[in-house]
Amino acid sequence: MRARLGIERIITDGPTTPAFQPALAPALNYLAHTLLAEPTPHGYAGSLLGDFWRGAPHPAWPPDLTRGVLLHRRIDSATDHHPAFAAVRGELPNSLRRYAGIVLDVAFDFVLARQWPLHSAVPLRQHVDTVNAALLATANAPYVPAEFASFARRAAEVDLLASYGEVATIQRALRSLSQRLARENPVAGAWDALEPLLPLLEEALPPLLADLRRVRVPPL
């Protein structure tokens, strides 16, 4: 998830505090973030904690958790400015372009799940099991917000990342996002516009991921 439209308005009308975020964030580009994460338990957890933390990293965090959060932010920024992302955004109906960031996050994760063997030598099932274990371990840490802990446990319980290749999961995510936006919007029905763009998304994802793999966090 990104701050493109003001993250606090996309997800909830809650306050913008360093640890602010809701307990039940809708599914976004979590699968991509975990693919690009540092392959450690805290690296995986940090790649998702980036959607649940605003402001400076907590001083008690392990270094790889901090790097995970910072990498998450850099990846979101790099994606926003990537030509492949812009090309797909330009094909969306005018009514959805304001929401392109969030709907394309969802769509790219759908394509990634379907194309997974092209982008990782680790089977998707094995990857998801590893990430789920990392989420559960980090959920018990005293230095993560309760909202993230709740999300982490629930995501592992329902095997969220393993379901990203299912149309029903994407449609539920879009409906959830739509409900959390501050104003009336067309996001709930965005799949009808996204489905015809799947060939373009499938073409755009490899060069996008190739460049995102080069994103780095400066030494702490």
C-alpha cells in the first residue's frame, strides 16, 4: 500500500501516528513485497510491516526489520515512477486512474502469483510457508504495533498469500479497499476493467520486478 492518496484516508479515517494502521488491512501487493524482501524472518516481516508503520523506525527493532520497512517504502516509490507501471495505468478507464496505485497493486500480485515460477526458484507454497512462519514469530514481538500483530496472525491463519492467484481473492480485496476509501469510488468493481488488461500486466511485470530487485536500502 502506498501514500499516493494519503494512506490514512485510503485505509481508515484514523490518526496519522507512527504506529497507526488498521487491524484488518486489505490484501495489496504483499506477495511482491515478500518476494523482494531480505530473506530472513525479520526481512519478510518488515516487508509487510511497512504498511503498518509511519514515521521513523522503532529504535528497538532488529536491523533487518528496519531494513525491511525502509525497503518497502523505496519499492513503493520506485514502482510509482516505473515506465511499465505508467504504461498499464494509462490503459485504465478515467474513473479508475485516480486509484491506479491501489488497484494495480492488487492486479500485479494476481499476475505474480500466476507467474510465480518465472520469478522465483522457490515454490510458491514453500515461500508462503516461510513468510507465514516469519509473520507468526514477529507477531509476538513487543516492538510491533498490535494492529500488525493481529494482521500477521490472521494472514497466516487464512493462508492469505497463497490465495493471490484466485480471482475471488482479488475481488474481495478490491471490495475491501473500496469500503475503506474516504469517498464514493469505483474500486469495488475494478476487476471488470483489470481483466482485459491481464496480457499487458503479464508483459509489464518482468521488467518491473527486474528493476525493483535493484532497489537497495543504504547501510543503517
